[in-house]
Amino acid sequence: MNKVANALYAGRKILLILWIILIVGFGFYAAKLPSVLGGNGFEMKGMYKDTEQLLVNKFDVSEAQIIVLFEKKDGVSASKFQQTIAQYMQKAKDKSDASKVDIPTASNKMIKGSTAYGIIHFTHDDGTMDKRVEKIRTLSAEEKEMSVKLTGGPIIEKDMNTASQADLAKAEAIGIPVALVVLLLAFGGVVAAAIPLMIGIVTVVTTMGVVYFFHPYTELSIFILNVIPMIGLALSIDFALLFINRFKEEIQTKSVEQAIKITIQTAGRSVIFSGLCVFIGLAGMLFIQVDIFQNVALGGMAVVFIAVFSALTLLPSILAILGTRINRLRILKVSEQGGQSRWRSFATFVMKKPVTMTIVSLIILLVALIPVRDMHLEIPSSEALPTKYESRQAFDTYNDTFINKNTADVYFALEAKQDMLNEKPLTNAFTFIKQLKEDSLVKQVDSISTALNVKSSDQLQAMLENPQISAQTKPAVDSFINGHYMLIKATLDTDQNSDEAKDFVRKWKDKRSPFTVHIGGYPKFEQEIFDEIYEKAPYGLALVLFSTYVILMIAFRSVLIPLKAIIMNILSLTATFGLLVWLFQNGHLGLTQSNIALVLPVFVFGLVFGLSMDYEVFLISRIHEVYHQTHDNNVATVEGLASTSKIITSAALIMIVITGAFAFTDVTPVKQMGVGIALAIFIDATIVRMLLVPSLMKLLGDANWWFFTKKRDKSSSNEQLKS
């Protein structure tokens, strides 16, 4: 690190100029990032996606749909209501260049009382959907005899993007001012307090500009707009806090050049190791081949890399130029010695009763994790959107009025080696339909058999051989049969989110058949997402745990400290998930009752595991530094806690403020993630850092440094032999 420190100090002015160029360049593309975001990120390569495309290509199923909800106004007759709806739907089709529309009538059960819905179908989503929606909106505004609301996938997706941007602005409006107050309390001066915020903003803007260039190669989820600022601001401010605090210590007795170089060699080393831990924590998500995990991993890894890079290049350059002026514009008198004295007393108190403190800490964590056993995970849908949005209101009304929530539709596309109307494949298809009907979970089967009311393949072939009947049945046949393919829809007697529905599609996917069976429908979508996470997450977990252990072992030359850190982290994270279940699933403290977003455990683990190690590295680095000088574990622990606790507590508080600010946002998964990270950091900064760390350091004694001690003893022996 000595050569790096010399090079960074020598090139400080050039680095500052290069950073200005980077900020201007990437800032331009950062502003364009929201325009290339879309979707909730729950997409992956698999049978569901292939089947959906097959249905579009072979059976004219629409690729995108807009649901139009109509509510009749008082004084309008039922016949006038239907007539107005029909006129509206035809105008909407013409204006939006839709492929077809489904017009509601009493016979097709799309009208119930004063409420009705129609569907506008688009065969191909060519990227002009927003313009098409706006044309339909202008048409809706003209209606006077009924209220018209638009919903459906494309509109909910756009509203989710809008809500995410609004959430980001709201969280920043809350988090940044409070973070500035915390920084002022930590440093006492405006200059020192402003620099971490500036570094955080530079990191976020630069990263968003970099991520913009990912969009030609991968679909970017709207949630990336919240993740990058959440991680980038918190991590950059943490790094800057550590760096500036060490620089302010060193500059009291050394020149600016010496202070900068020592800070890079000590705090800079901690930044590299802690950044590496966070980076690896996020990299574990790459095993899960679902877009949202890939997005968050790539965006998160990018912001971590740039946070470390800015902390090691931009920050030293600014500090080197400022020098002693870092203490300018002081508005608060901050006593470093008084703060250290209080933390020293607290650490000494905890270490006097290590067994009691360890037991108390473990009891608190174990009680907090009890609700985890009741955790119910679900994929975020329209319910994640705030109720103030028209698309959410309309979708809720549509669901409540027209959709049976206790059923689920599964689509089967049978692919034969020859034309499906040939004798053998047709016979086999009717056998398949019969087996489906016999499944205990199947409530109803819609197929060519039910459409033409035929019981066997022989009966159907006889019907098709009759020219007069064949002409009449052709529309029905074309709806279910196209060349080598046959479409079948099975309606299940269970909720589409249920475990039974997922088990059903798993069973039929693995069932032996003379056909290549393609399965679609929402249960198949959920089954693939859940299975991908459950199958791949353990690989990411193993990578994170193993890599973190090796990194910390190398950093601290200890066998026990990395193991202890990992166990404490897992315990505190599990307690966090228990509290999230209690808060959200059980609806406590005024929060709206909602299931836990499927992505939350993976996200919070990936982010917080690394962020918690961030504080572990800061603390243990200082303890290790003192132990290396004194070879006294107790003294090292007390002094390490005393010298770092104020800055770690300030960093944790800022992290809690910035991520916790997302608790006041409206998109449910973002709210859960913000609360989850804030809770995890709070537990880590209090129970783990204040109680467990000093207690366990005391109980394990010199065994904490077994790796380090062994090498030191060997070195000492060699010195004795030489003398």
C-alpha cells in the first residue's frame, strides 16, 4: 500500500481533473437511465417464457394486454351502457392499432351490474406501447356516460417505474438532510461533513451512468433505480467517514502528505477489504438466473466498485488539497477524547461480564428470529403498487368482481412429430386430455374436445371428414390446433400462488408423454422462479461464506475471528427476517399487512452480509493494529472499540437513516427492503458490535489471534536464533 499511497498523493491534481470529466460524462447518461428501465425483473429463460412465445406464434395469443374497466354512471340504461362500451372499444382498437379487442356482453360474463371490462390485445410489443396507451387515455377522458380506467401489465409496469422514481426522491429528501446532521455531529464542521455526502452523490451518479450502458445486453428492472442509491450513498458515506476520521487524527501531528499516506495505508486497506466483502455478497446473486437478481447484482457490484474507487482516488485528492482546511466552518465542538473515554468505559464494563452479556445477546436474537418459521414468500405483483394509482384501483376491482381467486389456469401446448390431426397424435392427445381431467386438482379442462363436444379422436376425425361440418368447426379447430401443436387449458381448483399449483406443474412437466409438452400459465411462472431461487441460492451462499472467511482470515491472520463474524452475521440476519415477518406479515406498528417479497431474503442477505462485514473490518482492523503493538488481547479490544465506536456508530446511523428512509415510500418491496436493511444494521451496530464482539473477544482471549500469534512466535524464535 506504500507505493499506492505515494502514487495517489503525487497524482492528486490529475485524479481530481479526471473525476470531474467522469462525473460530467456519466452524469449525462445517468439522467437517461429511467428511460431504459422496465418490468419488475421477474423474467428468466425457461419453459414458461418459451411456452408464452409459442402461444403467441402458433395460437394468436396476445403478447400484451390492456384491461379497460368500465363503471356505469347513474341514469344510464344497461343497453346504452353496452352500446357505449362497444363504440369505445372499437375506437380504442383503431387509435392504438391493436390486433383485436374483447367487447363485454352479458353472455360472455364480462359485465356484472354496473361494472364491465374489455381487453385490448396487442400481438407484438414493439416498444411503442407508451404512445398507444396515451392515445387510449385521451379517448377515455372523452367519456361522459361511464367512468373508464386502464390497467394491465404495460400500464402497471409504467406506473411502477413512476412510483419507484417518486420513492427515490422521497427517500433522498428524508435521508440526505438527516445524514448531514449525523455527519455534523460526528465531525463538528461543515467542510468535513459535506465531503462524505458529495462522495456519495458522485458515486451514485457515476454508477447510474455506467449502468445505463448495460441496457442493450440485459433487461434492466425498475428496482435498480432504488438499489443503486441505497447502496451507493450508504457505502460511500461509510468509507468517507472512516477515511476522514483517520485523516483528521493523523493531521494533528503530521504533515498533509504524511497524513494522507498513512490514511491510505490504514483506512484505505480497510476500505478495500470491506468493499471486497460487499462485492462478493452481491456476486452471490449471480448464480440465480432471474433478471432482477442479475440486475441488482450487476448494479450493486458496479456501485461498490465505484465507491471503493472514489474512496481511494477522489477522496484522498480532495483531502490532500484541503489539508488542515478540513476543519474549517466548525459549528459544533466535538470532543474526541470524551467520546473515546465513554466507549472505553462501556467496553470495559461489557468485558467484565462476558458470559452474561453473551447469553443476554443470544436470547434477544433468538427471540427475534422465532417468527421466521411463519414467513410466507410471494412474487410482488400489482399489490406492490400504491393504491393511489388508477391502474392498481382498476386491477383490484377487476380481480374482486370478475376473477375467481380460488382457481388457477395452466396452459399445455402439446407438440407432436407429425400433424396433430393425424390418427396417432390425435388419439394420444385425447388420452392426455382424459388424464388431465382425472387429476384430482383439475376443476375443468378446455380443449378441442369441449369446444366441439366430442368424446374421442374417432368422433372428431369423422366430424372433420364431413365437408359441411368441417367448415362450421374450423374456427374452433384453429383455436386449439395448429399443425403439430394442440392447445389445452386446465383450470385448477386452487389459488394460482399456492404450493399445490406449483406441485401440479412440476408433476406434469416430468410426466412421461408421447409429446413434447410445453407448459405455461401463472403457476408455471411462479414454479420456475421459486425453484430457481431455492436451487441456486445455496451456491451463492456457499461462495459468500467461503470467500468472506478467506478474505477476513488473510486480512486479520486469524482463524477464529472470521468464523465468529460469519456466525454472528447469520444470526443477526435471521433475527432481522423474524422482525420483518412480525412487522409486515402480521401488520404491526401501523404497517399494511403484506407477505414478504420473494426477493427480500436474498437481497437483504447479499447486501447486509457485506455491509456488516464493512463494520467488522473497520473495528477488527483497529483492534488488530493495537494487538500487533501490545500483544494484549484485552487492551487491543478496549482500545479498538474506543477509537472506532464513534465513527462506526455514526456510519451505522447514516446507513440506517438512508435505507430506513425507504420505509416511508409506497412500493411495498422497496419499503420492505429499506426497513430490512435498516433493522439488520441496527442489530449489528448494537447487539453484535457493542455486546457480542467485546464479550467473545474477551472469552476467546489470545485464541482470537491463533493464526497471527503462531506466525509472530515463529518470527520471534528466528530472531532469537540469529542473535
